[in-house]
Amino acid sequence: MQSNNQVLAAEADCLPTSSRIKYFDMVLDHGQGAILVDVEGHEYIDLLASASSANTGHAHPKVVQAIQQQAAKLIHFTPAYYANEVTASLLNRLAALAPGDFPKKVAFGTSGSDANDAMIKYSRAYTGRHYIISFTGAYHGSTYGAISLSGVSLNMARKIGPLLPDIIKMPFPDPHLKLAGESEAAFVDRMWQMFMLPFENWLPVEEVAGILIEPIQGDGGLVATPHAYMDKLYQFTRAHNIVFAVDEINQGFGRSGKMWSIDHYQIAPDLMSIGKSLASGMPISALIGRKEILDSLDAPAHLFTTSGNPVCAAAAHATLDVIEAEHLVERSAKLGQMASTFFTRMQQKFSFVGAVRMFGLNGGIDIVDQDGQADVDATTEIIYHLFKAGVIMISLRGNILRFQPPLVISETQLETAFQRIEAVFEAKAKNQL
Ligand code: PLP
């Protein structure tokens, strides 16, 4: 077997710079539950869950079995011409799982990005309007449509323009934008005034087709939309017949302590995009929404040869079975409390631990300097030393530690991860990193 370095050197010749955000000099061999093992046999506790696509953990036996059985039966036949039973039954299951007591339909794709492209297509087709609104700080993927919707990284939009026209990014009501001493109500009012400004100047509201929001922004730093702001936004869409869409690709399937992050707001969206943990990381995504919206396009306007792949659909059924049988949504909420207690204690103990935001097993921990400003170098250092100590974490926005383990992580594994994090924090406090 090759070493980590040998594999990385071979890969470096052919992998384009666009394809990897380099963090770790590590080559994965296998995973089990919340543990990852590299080709040299080193074990790591996974606090990234494959970017939230491994909520059921790595190689869950029920998911593996479903994949093997379906692969032996039918790997694929293009959905353009024939149905298959496992994919058809998944359609019904997902329609029933999505919030909203109204008839729904489901359009499959193969990535979160294409599910968000579908949001643009269906919103425009259904309303006959062209503007789409999304938010700064949002990550919606890397197809042209999804990059056009995203507002989180300059590198995404560089060198590839022009992006899709008529996608307007409004300022997200991120708590980091709150002024010193500003109340929550005053903050929401100020952010809402900023939202309304374009409509008073140049943006005709009757030409807005849809609004897409991540109720809790993931890559944007684990920042939640204030409830009062979400209410205003939703009411605005009702008043102006605008499609209200949510991106649950990162936060769905229990990540936030509820099945969907929009459940925290008790709103049933017109459209909802899902992917990632839908099939424990197998490449399948979907846009779920009101029947009349999903019936507004003709084939093949949103159709891929491999969409609704039966092996992925079987993995999705097994994933949903595991989420139900192992009460992973409740588990996320419960273990999230443990994590919240731990990181709040870290905040009290170490001055470089700033704000802590935790929603289920899903958190953002700001790392700051003496002046309370973002400390990117310290964050990078912490992540590197966590990796050396056998804990996989990444940063968001340069200085936010992202905490999102598989929801099946055991309490013991979580405690071990916390001990290792505290040890690295101690070393940082003593300038010993
Ligand atoms: N939307 C959100 C909220 C995401 O976090 C991501 C991926 O990180 C996407 C969309 C894009 O999904 P994919 O990478 O499967 O295209």
C-alpha cells in the first residue's frame, strides 16, 4: 500500500487547483461511524461528516447492504423513458417528509448544486418572472446557477463571469453585523430596511420569481436567520406571490436538531432543495415542492441521465430508515446540548474563543485575537494541531471552527474529541503550538 505522501504526490500532477481546498496531508482509506482511517492506519475522529453528507456515519451497515443489493439488481436505466420501483417509492417518501400539508412533487438530480439550479428554473417557469433573490454569505453550490446564487467566496465568481443575470444578493442578517448594544429587534429592523431598499429604488417586486435562503447558513459561518426576519421575509413572499424556497442541502436530515432547519421557523416552503445526507453521501439530490410549481416545466428541461439512480435511491431509503430507527434527529439535538456546554466552557476559559453558535450537532466557534477580531492564523494553527491530534475539523470564513460530526457519533467519541480540542486550546493559550 502507498503512503499518504506518495498518493498525494501522484495526485498533485493531475488534480486541478480548483478541485481541492488543501487542509490535510492525509489520504483516506476507510471510515466507520464517526472514525476515519488513512492509508497509513492513523485514526481520526470526524467532526466534519464529509461536509454533512455522512449524518448516518461512514459505511453504515444498513446503507452498505442496501447499496450492494440494489447494485446487483439494477444499477441504472435513464429515468427519461422508464420508472423503477425503488426510485418511485422514494419520490413519495420524500414528498411526505417535506414540510407542508399540500400536494408535492419531487425532481431528482445528482448534486446539491443542480437542485438549486432547479429552484431557479422552476421559480422562473412557474411565475413567468425573472429576478431571483438570494443572500450574501450563502453557499448554494458550484454549477453556473448555484455560483450565481452563492454569496460566500470571491474565488467562486472570479474568472468565470458573466454569471446568470437577474440574481440579486441581499445582505444576510448575520449576527456578526449587529452593532454594539443593538437589540435584536433593532437589528432585524435595520436589516429589513436594507432588504427593502432595492424595491424602493430600482427592483420591480412584480418581476421577482423566487427567494432562496439557507435558514441556517452553513458555509457562511453557522449563522441563523433571526425569527422575526424570517417571518417578514415569508410574509413578503405571500404578499407578492413570490416562490419561497429553502436550501436544506447542508442542514437537512437532522443536522440542526430538527429534521429540516426551516422546522425551527414552522414555515412550509414552496420549494426545498436537498442532497448530501439524503443518501449518506451517494450522489443524489432533489428539489421538492408544490405540485403546481414542479409541473411548470416540460421534459427535458430538468433531466439528467443518472438522476434518481436506483442504487442512490436504495441508499436514500436505507438512510431514512436509519435516521428513524436510531432517532438521529433527537440525538442531534441531545448531543448538540453536550457540545454547546463544552464550547461555552471553552469560551469562558480561553479569551481567543469568541462567539459560539450551536444548532443540534452543528456549530460555529469564532476564534478571535485580543481585540476580538477574526484571527485566521490562529484558527489555521488550531486546525492543523487538531489534525495531528486525530480530530478532523475545518474553518469557515477563515476564523470559524466548524463542528458537524456524523449524528451517530458516540458520547465517548465526542468526549475524546472534546479532550483533544481542550488540549490544543491549552497549548495555544500557553503559546506552545
Ligand atoms: N447548498 C448548501 C447549503 C451546501 O452546503 C452545498 C455544499 O456544500 C450545496 C448547496 C452544494 O451541494 P453540492 O456540493 O452537492 O453540489
